[in-house]
Amino acid sequence: QVQLVESGGGLVQAGGSLRLSCAASGSILSINGVGWYRQAPGKQRGLVAAITRDGTTNYANSAKGRFTISRDNAKNTVYLQMHSLKPEDTAVYYCNGLSKELVPWSSWGQGTQVTVSS
């Protein structure tokens, strides 16, 4: 099975930008889709954005207009470009593969920490 590894998190001031990367160990197009999720302390993990094999994207309401999910097939990488970051975007961000039913795989990586200071 293809493995996915997140990177790109960091500390940024409110209003700033970050780009997260999700690198696949094999062909990114062999996966039905990839989702970016986040989990803040004391909260459940939730979907931020997803992209399917055919390029269809969807976003959580909190991400619409600020975040963009994209894919570079040649680099086998999915990106999450985040703009206008807010302190409430602070969380550990995870990427995961999606099944045909767009359900995330059962195994999760370590994620990448995003901290937005006010």
C-alpha cells in the first residue's frame, strides 16, 4: 500500500500563509483520493479538504476561500496551500488516503503541527 508522509507545518502569525505537503511513496494516482484533516487539542479530527483521483475537490466550510488543495502527479504529492491563517487553524494536520467511498484509511501518520499566533 502507498504510504503518505506530511510535512510543511510550522509557526506563523495570523494572516500568514503555509503550504503543507503530502508525499506518496508510490503513484499518487493509484489512490482513490487524498484528504487533509486536522485535530486541535481537545477536539476531534475533521476533514479540511480532499481531492479525488479525477481532480474533484471539496472543502470544509472553515477552509473555503482560504485553503486550496492541489496535486502534482509528477511529484506524487498533494499540497494544502493555506492563506489568511487564523489562530483557530492551529492543529496537527494529517493527510490520508481515501477509499472509493471517500472514507479515510484506518492508519494515520504523525501529522505536521501548524501553530498560528495572534
